[in-house]
Amino acid sequence: MAKIRFKDTRPELVVRRLVWRLGFRYRLHERRLPGRPDFVFWGRRKVIFVHGCFWHHHPGCKYAVVPATRREFWLDKLERNVERGNVNLKTLEQMGWKMLIIWECETRTSLNKLNKVILEFLSE
């Protein structure tokens, strides 16, 4: 577990390159905000989270598989991750922030589609 990174992951780096190429500047992993969003756009009051499909238990995703061993432990752990994420999202929303969640599986497919989603979110 100690070798599992929470920042500078492959999906996050993909999104980081896309956002930078679009001309938007950001802060990374801001500790002052609940959930430590991956990308923070202070002037726009917007944040982007890049969620790993396994760790945030992406519904219906082929990467969100529960391990066969110690199944009860993993189900409990992944459920707590989802609950904590929902609480953080609700808190950010109450603070007046807008959020975009990008799933790991979305960074593996069409980058053009992801590019459009990010541009639309940040241009509002």
C-alpha cells in the first residue's frame, strides 16, 4: 500500500497535459480545500478530480474490480473511499465551488472527447 501514489499518477498526468495545452493554469493538490482536488482554478472557483476507477469504485467500469482475496476488507475500504469522496464533494459545493470528476478509464479512451469536456467545463 505504501507504493501506491495519490498524485502524479498516469491518468493525472494525461489530464495535466491536456489542461496545460488548452491554456489554463492551475494549482495542484490544494490542501486548503476538502478532498485535496487534483487541479484547482482559484479565479474560476472550479476544481477537477481525477479518480482512479479501482480506488473510487467507478460504477460499471471494468477497472473497478474487487479483489477475490479479503473481499470483505476491500469492499469496506472502497465503500469508505466513496463515502469520503461524496462528503468532500458536498462540502466543496456548499463552499461555492464547481467540480468535474474525470475517471481513469476516460483518460484511456478518446482524448478528443476528454479535451472537449474539460474545455466546456473551464470555459463556462
